[in-house]
Amino acid sequence: DIQMTQSPSTLSASVGDSVSITCRATQTIGSWLAWYQQKPGKAPKLLIYKASNLETGVPSRFSGSASGTEFTLTISSLQPDDFATYYCQQYHSYTYTFGQGTKLEIK
Amino acid sequence: QLQLQESGPGLVKPSETLSLTCTVSGASFSNNNYYWGWIRQPPGKGLEWIGSLSSGGTTYYNPSLTSRVTLSVDTSKNQFSLIWTSVHAADTALYYCARSEVWGSSPKRSFDSWGQGILVTVSS
């Protein structure tokens, strides 16, 4: 099974900061990596798919990149609405695995 | 606009069987490019993929959960279902149904539409 290691588990930042969250897969998954944002009491929302493709309607301050089995979500110029929990998710051979999540808190 | 809605019991006793249904509206359920999945989230914890299936009934399961889980589809009702046998207290979670585009010219292979979730508590 492919495991996803997401870091950090918690991140403190201020409005206007730029932050990055990383996910590492235990084996190659090509570009099949997605990022989600989840707010309390809500379903996750797809932000990025296929490592670097922005979902329709998602602000351009969100971006994704990949290098081998390491994937990064970057949020530039943090807005108050961005403080939430973020998850990565891989797809391989019809199965999916989520990372453990990163809670982005206001400093 | 695509909508997914989970339904089922909010409380199940330990060792009993949990049955949940997801009703899909606003889009073609029989489009073979999409798979329909279940994801759960224990209170205060992360997301766990349970399994997915096509409208034709092809199923894929999380290898760590497969022994107690069965997914099925009813295309006449635009519904798919989750059957979970012999539940434990650790199965208490928010259960989501969601859609993933797996095939097509540029599949996302991620969950782009979600239901609101249904909280299932396992307790006697």
C-alpha cells in the first residue's frame, strides 16, 4: 500500500504570509496527487488536482508542485479564509490514500 | 449542479451492520468516467478512503478495510450504498460520499464533489 507522509502537522502563520505544506509518497505515483481544504463541520474542498492543476474557482494564491515522490502545496499571501486543515491525497491503481492533515493556524 | 446526499442511521449498536446510501442528483450517474466513493472521518481525526465503485458495479476497496465492507450501486435510483458489517466503537465517524473522475481525456482522479456527510455513532 502507498502511504502519504504529510508535514508539518500544524503550521502557525499570519495573514499575508506565504506557507508551504509537503506530502511524500512511499512510492512513485506520477502526478496523481490532490490537495483539499477542510473547515470545521464542512466537507473537504478540492483545491489542486494532478499535482499542480488549480480546481475551477480556487484562488490563484494556491499552487501545487511536484518533485519525484514529494509534493508541495504553497499558499501565498494568506487570507483570513485560508486558516483551515489541508489534506493531500494520492491515487494509484484505483485506490486512494490521504495524508494525515496539516492544521493551518493564525499566529 | 451535482449534489450528493448521504442517508442512513445515526446510531448503530456494536457488532451490528451499518448501511448507508448516497443519492446523486443533478448529473448523469451512469457516466463511466466517474467512480463514486465513500470516505470517513472519525471525530477530530483525518480522512480515510473506504472504497469506490463505478456505475457498472466495479468495486475497489481500501485493503485495510475490505473484509467488512461491501459497496453496491442501484442505477435506477441514482444511488450507491455502503454495507459495513460487525461495526465497532472505532467505526464512529462522519461518513462522506464523493465523486472522482477516473477516466476521460483529462481525469482528475480526486474527489471533486462531496456530500455533506452523515455522522454515525457506534454505541450500545
